[in-house]
Amino acid sequence: MILHLKTTATEAQAKQVAAATSSVLFHDSTRHVLVTPSKLKSAPTQFESLIDSAFVMDNDLQLGSRNYIDHTRSVKVGSVEIGGNTNNTILIAGPCSVESEEQIRESATFMKSLGVTALRGGCYKPRTSPYSFQGLGLEGLKLLSKMRDEFGFSIVSEVRDATHVDDVIEHADVIQIGAKSMYDHGILRACAKTNKTVLIKRGFGTTLQEFAQAAEFVLSGGNQNVVLCERGIRTFETKTRFTLDLCGVAWLKEYTNLPIILDPSHALGYRYGISDLSKACVAMGIDGLLVEVHPNPEVAKSDAAQQLHHDEFTQLIQAIKPVAAAVGRTIV
Ligand SMILES: [Mn+2]
């Protein structure tokens, strides 16, 4: 259950209700909000005079639930709003990894020429092998900051573990929590303390309920700027890298109030079908699309097989625009 306290309730009173109901407490800038364990179905009568409204939930999908907020929340990606009253589908694009200043500048120059406003690039790579390229770390984040300053992008970059979460929060506009890190409570709690937008990727073995509950850690810590990103789950199929779960996207749209971004690149794992998949994603009326693009994918230090060449990405944008228009959305 979610309890909104009256704006006149003091911090001490809020803490008292929280202790009595075993609730998580945060302040959403207008009022104290308490989230009780979902088994609590009615507000305790002794605190009735402090409570403004109560929302009863049937499970621990609470702050992110449509039963709490019956529309998609408005969240900012840099200066661009998604969700809320907008029909925006934001394009987030760039290389898998920041590899050098020349490479990221070439990417940035190209993205700017296409009107892309959100540049992505990994600096701490959660690789499956310790012998693969691990990313440039802080040096990479500084290069991304430089690209923001020079070109005006918002920067999307990934956190791999809690040791550098503060560096990513400092340098990025959108903190991406990777599929392999979304259970890391150190990262989730650190992201809850900032107001920057947090993009949570679904783990490839994560159920939809677990995925939505990862977002609850950030929301209940006080940061309401959360978006969910489906990027493929592991199935019996081995011909593609993962299986993009569009059924799961339908569920997320129906039951959660968070903007949804899709990542076809990591799902398929190969260049050849990214454009077709992107059209399918956009047709679902999603809030954003995240695509890996590299100036020279053949020599990319990570995810070489799936990153698009620049001309392929130009064609992808042309391909998705009429699909977006057909479902009443605008690519931004
Ligand atoms: Mn990648």
C-alpha cells in the first residue's frame, strides 16, 4: 500500500507511521510518501488524521504500478521529455564502447548531423570474459562529457558495479544500469539518491516482476526518474543472441507507469535485422529506442557483430519514421 501523508505532517510524524507500518519512507518534494509491505491492505486507524490518500496494491509492484499512477510518467532524457503527455520516441545511439577520442568524436559528429540528441557509449564494460576489452573507465566518461560540451548531447552511460557508480552519476545525464548489474543493490540505492534519470536494463534471466521490482528500489529511494529497457532474454534459441521479449513489453505497458525503451541491438546480436526489429519496436508505441552504431564496426572492441555502420543507421531512421507516424508518435 502507498500512503500519501498530508503536507502538514512533520518528518517526525512520518517516521513514526513508517516505523509502525514497516514502510519505506521518502519525500517526493510535495509530501511524505510511505510504501508499506503489499500485504497491508488498510491504513492504520491511529494515523488516519495524518493520511491524505491510500493506494492498495496487490503485490510489490507499487510506485511503478498503473494502479498508483494510471499513465506513463514523464521523464527527461537530457532536455527531451518522454512519457507524460508527449508522444515522443527518443533515439539513443552510439557505439557499444568509448574506445578513443577519435572514435567517439566521429560518432558524435555523425549523430549530431542526424539530429540525434542522446549519445550512448560504455566506459565500464561488463564483459563475459576477463580477457575482453573492459572499457576506458573514467577517461571514457571524460571524453563523453567533452562531447556533451561540444555538441550539446545528453549522455547515456552504463554502470557495471558500485565502485564507480558515483563517477557515472557525475558525468552522465542518464545512468544506465546494465542487464548484468540490475540486481546490484549498491548501484540501485546509489541511483535512488540522485535525481538523474536511471535506465534499468532487464537481466536476460529476469522475470517481468523482478524487473519492475528493481525499479521500485530506485523509486522508493526518492528518485522518480526511472525508465525500463527491454534488451532480450535468454531462451532455447541460439541462432540469435537473445530473444527480444515484445510480449513482456506489452505487459510492462499495461501494468507499469514507467517509460519503456527497447534495445534491439543487444537482443539480436547481429546487424542484419536491427532495422526490421526497430520498426517492430516503434510500432508498439514505445518511448525510446537504443541502438548501437559504430564508425567502423568491423574493428569495434566490443559487440562488433551487432553495431550498425553509419549508412545503415541513416536508413534505419528513415525506416522507423513512417512507422512512428502511423502509431501517432514522433521520433526525437
Ligand atoms: Mn554493447
